[in-house]
Amino acid sequence: MKYKIDKKNIDALIQPLKQDNPRLYEALKQELWIDVPDSGFVDRGDPEFPYPTQADFLLADLISDYTWRDLNFGNVVPTGATVILLRVVVSASSVGGTLAFRKNGNIYTGNAGKALIYNAGTGTQVDILVACDVNRKVEYRLDNITWTSIGIIVAGWWK
């Protein structure tokens, strides 16, 4: 039997557990159906650099050999994040190229967010959600075509 409980009071009571015993904190939060303010989307805010000429990752940082490779967002995304929102701008001199992202360690290619080249020489911007591992790493796969530019910036994340 569920009782109506004032969520503000319960949250205030279990908040000290967050640092001391995170596992107990998460279990109580789920059991009591508490919406904790810092457990949602975190907007990174405006970048401090001119985007997309500079970004968290550029074409020079990537390898285009159609192989899944690790990409580490640990210097931007804080510990505890589970999903990253990427803003991706790509352009290439030929059509059909794909830049794909998936959770680090996954093997199913169909569960990947993708930026596709539909028009040669024209930039395409997409937002991609990708789950990350506990180290804030994801995997990317870049087709082996002639890319002219790529800019990947973290727009935000979920905790």
C-alpha cells in the first residue's frame, strides 16, 4: 500500500546519503519515487569557443576506417552521466558517408545514432543521443570517404 508522502521532505531526509552511501540513496529514491533535481538533463551552456571550427572533437581527432573506436568524453562530461547529447556537424566531398555513435562495449550496430551525408559539399548538423559507459566513453565509426570537416560538441548530458 502506497501512502502520499511530501517529496520535498523525503528528499531532504535522504539527500545526505548521496555522498555517504550512493547505492542506498538510489535504492531509496526509486522505492519512494522521488524526483531528485540533479538527476535529469544538464545543459552544458554556450561553448567557450567558436563552433564548429573548434569543438570537443574535430576530423583530425578521428580515424576514418569503418572500425568502431573509443571516444573519451571524460574531460567534458562529469562522473555519473549516463547519456550524452552530441551536436554533430559533418561535411564530405561525396554522398553516403556515415558517422555513427553507440555505447562503449555494445556490439549491435543497429542501435547507433548516425550523421549521414546526403549532399556532397554541404554541411549537415544533427543532434545525437548516445549512452556512455561509467568512464564517459562512447564508440564511433567513421566511413572511409573523403570528409571535409567534422565537429563534435557536447551539448549536455543526463545523470
